[in-house]
Amino acid sequence: MTGSPLRRLRALRREAFLFTVLLFPVSLRGQFANDAMSSFARDTQQVAYANYAQLRSSPDYPQLHNRILNRQLRYFQDFLRATGVDPDKDVDEVMLGWRGEAAGTTGFFGLAQGRFQPDKVRAYYAESQLPVQSYAGTDLYAFGSGQDPGDVFFTFLDTSRAAFGPLADLKALLDVRQGSANGLDTNPSFSSWENELEGTAPQWGIINGKAAANLAAGWFTAGPPTASPGSGRTTERGSGSQGGLGSSGDLSALLSPVRAVLYRVEWDGGFSSHLALICQDDASAATLLKLISLLQAASQQPAANSASTSSVSSILQSMEAHQSGSRVELSVSGPMDALDQVLGSTLR
């Protein structure tokens, strides 16, 4: 190596940094997700992670943009632009959560990492005379009147972290961060699942409890459940005679041994997804695998190939499934629109 000792030292430091990034990419990327896990309340039943910085670098991002944000979150992002925060440029990572056994009934909450200007937002709210509440010494900014139980509030933890959600959920998050309540990281199962998924894809998630069983039940009817993510309420789109294997009510009971669904999604002109259905025991997993095989066989019948079910049939026929102990592992890919048939409204 030529040059002055100072230049050589700087070059060595750059090489050491690059070596660290290449050797430990998961640990570097995992800091935000770990922080979210230690901030969310322990009763959180569903989480969904998205690395927007990585997704923005994809040539498919213009088509992905509206697919990776549900409608309420898009409205929230449009509002944030007026305050001086541009989510398309300033937000790099987001973790969403849903609480309670019937996750989704109180709306989503979350944590975002990026580059924020709290002073600018504070000045905008003061000038516009928009509602602001204070909780535990933190300013909570309302998106809406601030009086509706479903209104979203947001706050800044620092210039790189922001938290948002309905008031009760946001207060619970702040309680956890201040040490007065237990975080989701104290749940051994969730911590193990998060460690398994972290760094595997730009989008991944964990669906626990009744929400997971209802999602699985939707695959055995003519279409996925129409409820919001993990709501625990399923609207049938058909019956067994229309390409499914039974009513969603019957199948929800049959699939109750499904403890959780872990998923990860990658995009490249379409989507490829891996799902792990975690069952109560090996026997439950074996039964579920048989049901999936029956569903795949039914999807090959002419009656299953109507216009309303053709995309479902195509996905099922290309799905790879196998059992690994108490888990059923699924790999599936297809066009972007078809992802709704796999995850229902989880990503919407």
C-alpha cells in the first residue's frame, strides 16, 4: 500500500468497516427490529416489518408502493408531508403491531426509523392549532380530532425514531419504553420467531393466535378472509362447492391448532414468499399438510378454475409444502396481485 501513513490508516478503517458490514449484515440490520420488539406491549399478537430503504431501491417500487401500505397508513403519510415529514424519503424501516387476542380490532400501531425534524412538526402544530396531548412528558400529535378512539397519534422518541398508533396503544408503547410494563421481547416465542425472520427479506411478519388460524382457514374456502389483518372475524367468499373445502367457520375450528404463521416476502417482477405454519404438535402439522394436499388437488378440478378462483388455483398448484416437526413450510410465488390470495389483507 502506497501513500502517507494517515491515508493508509484511513484506507484500513474503510476496509474494516466494509468487512464488518459484509460479515455481520443481520446484526446491523437487526437493531431496529429488536428495538421495536422491546417497545411493543407484551400482548401484541401480530407484527409486520418493512424495510422501505431496501424496497425503494427496487425497480418494482412504483408498483409496490400502494401494495405495502394499507389505506389508513397512506392517509397518515399524506398528512405527514404537510408537517414536513416525507415518508418516501425520510423513513427507512417500519414495524407495525396489533394487540390483543383478536388482533386488529383496535387498529395498528408502530415504530419508524429514519430522519425526522421534531421541532418543525411542533411548530406546524402550534401554528395550525392542531390537537396535541401530553403523556409522561411526551408530546403526542393527533392525526384527526384527537377525540375519536380510532384517531392515530404520533410522537418522536428522538430525531431518528417515531412512534404512532391509537392513543391507548401509543401510551402502552411509551409505558414499555419507560419500564413500567413488559415488552414483547419478554415473550420467548415471539423473540425466537423474530430472530428467525430478521434479515431474511425486506418484508416479513408474525401472525399469532386466532388471527393465524383464521388466515389459514381462508385458504380452504373459495378465497382469503376479507377482514382486516388478524381481526379474528372472517367473511366467507364461497363454500366448498365453489372450490373450497368447507365453510370458514368449520375450518377455523379445525385449524385452531395453528399457533402462528411466520412469513417473509421478496419482490422481483412478482413476489416470492415463504410461510411457516407453526402447529401445536407434530400430529397437528401432519393433519394440516394433508388438508393442503387436498386443497391443491381440488384446485386442479375444472370447477375450481372460474374467473374468481383462477389466481388462487394457479398459486396452489405451484405451492411447495412439507412438514418439519410441528411446522408446515410453504413456498409460493406469483404475480403481485396474487399475494392477496396468500396473505389476505395482511399487507393491505
